[in-house]
Amino acid sequence: MAIEIKVPEMGESVTEATISAWTKKEGDAVKVDEVLAILETDKVSLEIPAPTSGVLKSITKKVGDVVHVRDIIGAIEEGAVASAPTSSSAPTPKAETPAAQPNTGKVNEELPPAARKLIEENKLDISKITGTGRNGQITKEDVVLFMEKGGASAPKAATPSPEIPKAVVVSANAGPRETVVPMSKLRQTIANRLVQAQHTAAILTTFNEVDMSPIMELRNKYKDKFKETHGVGLGFMSLFTKAVVAALKAYPAINAEIRGTDIVYKNFYDIGVAVGGPKGLVVPIVRNADLLSFAGVEQEIARLAGKVKDGKISLEDMEGGTFSISNGGVYGSMMSTPILNPPQSGILGMHNIVKRAVVVNDQIVIRPMMYLALSYDHRIVDGKEAVQFLVKIKEMVEDPTRLLFEV
């Protein structure tokens, strides 16, 4: 009996997705709950598991097709057994293998069609491309990054005739002048939301700097015991998250949002923490951060970051935050003006820690310093509140015992 494969519910307000990959071909044996296809929505990637064991009878929606909730994308013949190949079986058609593909060392790896097309068109050496997808699979983004780093190989240039000046001879190692790659649903949504934020909010940014010496000394003193006790590392994010919660309680307008002509003040603290993943930056939410211990915050951030890295982050993990924290310092950023994540009214930007000469008690000393940036919606947050909010965070980070006593 044929069992239909349908697009599942994808979360509130999400009704369509694009098929980014099929992990099986028609005629392949499948097991129940085995991943058959990957859908890309405007927020996350979703895996479609096999509803039963059998043989993939048909694929009705191809890679790149837009599908909607409850659409039928294929069917499985329940209980069927895939035919075993014989010695007389025809070899895999050449169309299934990239044109100039050398041995990759990855047995029976199925390349996503988008990645395969770029590899074929640009005659790339697959063995030199590092895969960041599932089980080391090479993704379209991996191919594009490889080409941007100069890894593309163009056809050999014809021998120039004597009358052509050497200055205009194109190098045989030069890659294509342009690479056109369609924007993913996720990237399109990010672009739209950034433009929306710029058009709807009156975004202003204020800055301050913080001496990281006290927090670094505290971390170095207790990090080993902390990990031994709680099973997770002690990072700066839990301390900054707790400092942000304390500052939000002191200045509630920054934890509010505009809804129509009303200002909605939130009496809970769901803090979004920006995490870089294979498909870009996403912002999972640490729920009820005010009720969590330092260890609880670190454990939740580690759990969410792991889901982002594995491509398993869900829509529910990213909905409903009241304030966000972005740490560009892990990438080496010295200063930035973070953009709001609507409908939130504030976002804190952390940056890299650099030893600088500063004046302390009329003496010039070397201290590890970090610039902080707060972007806020000036429609409901006054400049005075924003500055005081950032000063509050500075005070707590420079004297972390205040976090313990909530003063």
C-alpha cells in the first residue's frame, strides 16, 4: 500500500517552504523516521521523516519547488523491498555524477543539486572542498565559499597571439567574474526584516566601554569548579545575560514593544542570543532568563547553540524574545551598531576584548577593555534611559558581586 509523504505543520504563521534536498531517490529502501527530504522555510530548515518503512515509490515535488502545509511531495510503498543491483545492472548514469569530480573519499555521498550544478559548471575539484553539512556533506554555501577563496578553476586560456599585449592576457587561474546564487528563504526573510526594522523603528545607538578585568578574574578563579559542578563551561554570556535582565528591570521601556498605538510592557525576560550557524545568524531564545541560575543560562545557551550547529533549531526556539544580545566580538569586531529585531525595542552588542591604556585612579594602566553598544527604538526609549541602561550593565560587569546581591 502506498503511503503519502506530506508537508507537516511548520509553526505559527509559516505556511510554505522550499525543498532544498532529497536524501533518497525513487526506488531506494527507507526506514520509518529516516530523513527523506529537507525543507527550507523563511526561518529554519525542517527534516521530513519517513512515515513508514518500505521503498520510495515516487517523488512528486523536486528540489527547488515551493510547497505548502499538507502538500503531498511523494509516496512510500509500505513493506516493499528495494531491488538489489546485479552484475549486469547498468552503471549509474553520468548525469548523477559531477563532470570533473575526482575521488572525494566520501563513499556514496549524494550532493545537493545546487552544489552539484556549481561544481559542474565551474569544473571544481571536490576533494578540496570542505563540507559543513550533515555527515560532512558539501552544501551550496560550501561551494560558493570555496570559489570566493579562489578555489575555482577556469578553462585554460588559449595561447595568446604575438600581437596581443601580455598585460591583457587573463590568468589561467582566474575564476569566473560573477557567481549568481539564488537567495535562500532564510536570507530573504533576514533581508526583509532588516529593511522593515529600518523603516518602522527610530533606531539610535549609544556606546560605552567596560573594564573586563573583574569578570575575567572571577571566571578564571571558578571556571574549573563551575564545569566540574554543572557540566558546562562558564562563559561571559551568562554574566552579561544576568546583567541585561537586571538593567531591563530597572528600565522597563527597553523590555517593551509598540503594538499599534499602545506600549506593551513585558513582565518576563526572554533573551535572544545571536548564534552563528551553517545557514547564517539565528537568534534562539533563553526563556525566563531571570528565573535561571548562571549555570542554567549557560546550559540553555549550550543546548540552543548545539541545535543551531546541527541544523535542528526549531521555530519555537526563536519566537517571542523581549530583548537580544549579539556578540560580534567572537568574530573580531571592535565596534558595531546592531540592528533591532522587531518588535523588540533594544539589542546589546558585545565586541572583542582588547588590552588598552586607560586611566584608573589618575594612573595609566593596561586593562582588557570591551566596547558595548545599545541600539534602541527612540519612539519609546528616551536617550537618558538608554544611557543609564548601558551604565547599569557596565557597573554590574565591573563589579559582578552586584549580580549576586541584585543591587
